[in-house]
Amino acid sequence: MLSGAYMADEAVSDSGPIIHLAQINRFNLLSVFSRIFIPKAVYDEVCIAGKPGNKELRRAGFVEVCEISNDDAEAISKRIEVVLDEGETHALALCMKLDKNVFLTDDLDAREAGVSIGLEVHGSVGVIARAYKQGLIDLIEAKAVLNDLYNVSNLFVARAIIESVIEEIEKY
């Protein structure tokens, strides 16, 4: 996860990383990307439904909300082998529309769909690792944030994955 080049500087996100990082008061870590694009369906899912991250998302100058047509959503649905919710489907369609290679999601089916169409896929754990690698947070803070993600957020992530990432960042 930490080896090799940095992820691209821009990404498209579904609601997962926005919500999960907000739940642990770390929405700001998404600023490791100079710009994050989200479809209106994701904005509505977070802001209109009043989920964690809605206040942060409304104020985030580095997040741009984009429209996705039904045709674009249908085209991506035909390319993937799983049925996803509207926000995830629209986020994948936005990746294609904007020619963005990095897709942020915490959903396993959306992750697999993104990989199947050639995207580089990362979740909240990857955002935290990138924040550490870029010096936005130090090692102690990175460990604390990863543990908060596991213990506080409603993200389902195996403890073994958190421990593995902690081991990797300690070696970095």
C-alpha cells in the first residue's frame, strides 16, 4: 500500500470515505488530494440525508460536485458485474466521464467494480496512509486515526488490515 508512487493528485469519491473519515473527525485528511470530484448523488446522500460529513462537505473547497446523466450511469452499470447503489454507480461513471483513475470507496463491491474497469481504488485506510506518507500526520497520529477508524466509525474493516497498515507505516 505504501510502496511505489503516490496516487494521482485528483480522485473521485463515493460517500464511504467522506462519512467514515467524518465520523472520526478526520474529514480533513481527504485534502491529501488537491481536488475530489463527487457526483450529485453522493452529495445528496451525505448532505441532504444529513449523514456524518455533511457540514464538512458543504464547506470543503477541494470537493467539486458534478452531474451524471442517466445514460452515463447506465453505461457503467453495463460494464460492471455487480449491482451498486446510485452513489457508487454515479461515482464510477464520473471516473469515466472525467477520465480520473483514482476512485475512493469503502464498499467491497464498488472496489471490485472499480478494479474491473481499470481504476486505482483506495478507501479510508488508504487515505490515512497517504496522509502519513505526505507528512500531513505523524506516525503516532496515523496509528491513532487507524484505530479510531476501526473502533469509532461504522466502517467494517478487519482488525488484521488495520494492524497490517500500521506495520507498513512503521517501516516507511
